[in-house]
Amino acid sequence: MQLDVVSRDPVATDGAGRITAGTIGAHQRGGPVNNTSIAAIATSLLLGVTSLNAIAAEAPYARLESLDKRFDALIPPGTKIEKIADDLEWSEGPLWDAKNKVLLFSDIPRNVVMQWHADKGVSRFLERSGYTGAAPFTGREPGSNGLTFDLQGRLTLCQHGDRRVARREADGTMVALASHYDGKRLNSPNDLVYDRQGNLYFTDPPYGLPGTFNDPAKELPFQGVYRVSRDGKITLVARDLEAPNGLAFTPDYKTLYVANSQANAPIWKAYAVKPDGSLDQGRPFAEARAYVKKGDGVPDGMKVDVHGNVYATGPGGVHVFAPDGQRLGRIITDVPTANVQFGEDGSTLFITANHRVLRLRTSTKGMPLPVDP
């Protein structure tokens, strides 16, 4: 019997270039699977792996575009880019769990957090990760989005459907950290990051609302960036971006980068962090107007390495910037690409690229998450 592998290709996107539908389509590049792959598939089925991620990825799911020799120093030419997960609907929020040696990531439409282990493949980690209501969810993105750990190592999630940021306790219960601002419900928290003191910053575009920007249940007339102090106080720290999305600190925590996920203004801004935790009015850091193509994605999630280089998902893949904002190169995926995460020994870069998760080795290390002393 000849076994063919098929891949889902996006057929529609919304105004921000995000996937809204998919089809089971043509044969994957490379044609029929060889006998070794057939054996790998059989093994994965016996082990209960939920997708074809146990198969070694030989197809070029991404390629490198070097614009500066500093890019080659970070990601050497010829670096192998592997596919470690597939058959997702919209992968987001990658987070490396060093304690358990797994990569956690959200599949937002399926309302689940998945986990990948190098030896065990992909399995479900947390069901109903973003929407816990009894009524059917009528939108496209009910699940969790951004994931991180707080300074005590507790999983913290942006929950689209529940319109809040929540922390998962050791017994599995969820504690809401932010659900309202000024008496109004948040839109749908998207991405989040802690500073070294344990204060939480998060973005709040409306992508988790069924009608997004025009949803009748939208209560706030803007899309903000917020700060939740350790004592629980919620403060609006920026509201000048139409669609604030991914965010990340510089290694000294003196600057906060925020992506604007709009095709008509595909930019990243840098905000100085004041001593009280508030932000200044920000300055342009980088932009991607020349790279925008319909269905190719917009600025989204990002991470920073220990040297201050920024790895920001945007049109066509991952854009790598020097600390001064100069574009050094790209990891081109040719699909809307949501987020990145350093993991394993700190030098592996994971990429959530539409319905896949990719992995490659770098010559740098990502910023570690802050922890309590």
C-alpha cells in the first residue's frame, strides 16, 4: 500500500492576515512517504501520538535569508530547520518548560494547550485552556494564546474566550489575574511577560471576540497594553496601537517592545519603562511594510536573546533585528507565523508557524524567564 501525507493549506485570512479556515489539500512536498516514514507513523499511532510529528521532517519548511553577517553568526548558514508538530489549526504561545523538558503551546481554535517532548512527541496538556463557558463559542479563537511562567514557576495564560489573564495553580484551578479595566471587560488578552519584580504586562487586542474589532460584546473602545502589579493593581500603560500583540523586554528590562498586528501599520514600537513601571510614549523600533503580502502574516509574537537581538514574527516568518532595530535577516516560513520561544539548553529556537511547530539550533541563547531569588 502506498501511503501519502497530506497537508492543510490556508484558504482564507482575516484582516490581520490570520488563518480563518483550512483544507486538507495536495500531497506534501516530497511526494509519497518512504518505508521508514511508514514505520514511524505506525509507531506513533501505537504510542498514541496525536499527529505526524514523530516523523523526521526532511522537507524544507523554512529557509534562511541573511541580510547581514551578524545574522550568520546567530543562525549559521545551512542550519537544519525541523518540523516537530503538524496538523494544528493555529499554533501560538510557545513556552519552554525546563523542569519537565517539554514545549507547551496553544492551539487556539481547538481550545487546548499542547505539549511536545523530544522522545514522546505531541500530546494534549490542558483542555478548555481559554474558554470554559457552557455555551458553544461562536468565534474562531476560543483558546489560550500567550503562555508564560510567573516568578514562582506557575503557568500563566492569556485566555481568549474567557477574556482574562489567569494563573494555573498546582491543583489545576485557575485564578484570574486580570479580567476588567475601569469596570469594563477586557477584549481578549493576547500575549504577556513578567518583569524581574513579578509585575505582569499584557496586550489586549480583540482577536478572541467572535466579531473582533466590531464585536457587539466589546466593552472597551481601544486596544491597550496593561500592567498588573504584584499587589493586583491593573494599570493601562499604552493605548496608541490599533492592535497591540506580541511583547518582550530588553535584557536590562528598561525597554518593552510591542508589535502592532495590522497590515496597514506593520510596526514594532519600543517603550521606555519608567521607575514606577509605566511606559513613555514609545518610539519606532522597526517596520515591515515592504514585506506585507496578503495571507502572509503580520507582526505578532517575539522573543529577545541575551545580547538584545529581537526575533519577531511578521510577514513571511521570523524577522531578526539587532538591538538598534536594523533587520539582520529572516527565517522565512511563507505562512502566517505567530510566535517564537528559546528552549532546551537555551539555544534552540521554536517557531509556531500556522499549523506547524518548527525547531532550529542557534549560536546564541534566549533571555531566561525571571524567577524569584
